[in-house]
Amino acid sequence: MAIDFATILGLLLGFTLIMLAISVGGDVPAFLDLPSALIVIGGTFAITMVCFTLQEIWRTQKTLLKTMVFRLPDETGEARMMLELAQRARASGLLGIQKEIETLSDPFVRQGFRLAVDGVNPEAIEAVMRGDTESMLDRHQKSISVLRKAAEVAPAMGLVGTLIGLIQMLGNLSEPDKIGPAMAIALLTTLYGALLANLVFMPLAAKLERNSLSEYQLRRIYTVAVLSVVR
């Protein structure tokens, strides 16, 4: 898989533009507040943990890293390569392309061809490959659900932080020096929640959903190619 710079560049560009707008219009340190970050980031993570298992959250982190770093192969190019491999198999047999099979980058199609070389019947090969694909889709769907839940929770935690800040502010009206920090928590938690939801979680969920569909299409191509060679 090639490196996908679009996701990383998009995230960096989004945060850079936000920071540039802040620095041009005001004081950057005024927008940095540890209690606000703890409320939003910590609260979002905690509530998401309540909704899912630790295994699902850990799997989401691994899937997310793969989504951010790697780009899937081009479907047209892979289909052309599978067609050429099938033509060579037709001319020289499965054993004749065994070395080429081991050079394939995708472990899914490699496993399918290995089963074919071992003489497994087409129905069993199809069942294995389809089952593996369904498991992949299920894993991706759970990861997408985790990200969407986090995007849903982050603004709510921002609202909770706003309420906390307002309560602190109203409770310290007699002490003017404490009104400013309380007001900062009230406003910055809403900002942090909106940024996390709309600049991080929702775009990553959309990217993962797109990549999942692309990988499904690739696996369909691989499955058809292996079965056509066997049959």
C-alpha cells in the first residue's frame, strides 16, 4: 500500500488555518486552557468507552492509523493485474504462477491463491474469502460507529464544560479575578468540542467509510479472479 498524504495534510491544514485565524485576530495563549481540554477530550473518551468495548476502541485506533497512513491500490490497475495473472495461469497452470502469487502485496488474495494451489475446491475457497470479507466489513463498521459516537459526544461534553464554567463564574461574581478563568472554561469547552467533532472525528469516520467501500470492491475483484483461475 502506498502512503496516503491526503488525510494527514487535510488535518494539518485544518488545524493550521484555525491557529492562523486565532493568531491574526487575537492572543493564541488565550485559546489554550487545560481544564477545558480535560473536560472535552477526557469526557469524550470516557463516554465512548461506556458505549463500546475496550477491544473495539483499540481496534478502531489501529484501523484509524491504517486509514490515515496508507492508500489502497487502484481498482482498475488491480483488475488488470488479476486478468493478466489469470491468463498466465491458464497457459501454465496454477503451479506455474506460484512464485508470482508469493509476490502479491495483499495477504487476502495471496491466501486465496494459496488455497487454489493446494487443491481446495472452489466452493470452499469462495466461502473462506467471502467470510473474511464480511469480517473485515464488520470490523470497519464498528470502527466507524466508534468515531461517529465520539463526534456526537464531543459537542455535548463541550456544553457540559460551558455549564461548569458558567456555574463557576456565577458563584464568583464577588471576586472579579476569578470570573475570567471561569468564562474561559465556559467558552473554550464549546470550541474544543466543535473542533474535535467537525475537524477530527467526522472527517475520519467519512474517510474510513470510503476506504472500507474501496477495500470491499478490491476484495470482490480478488475473489472473482481466484475463482476464475480455479474453475
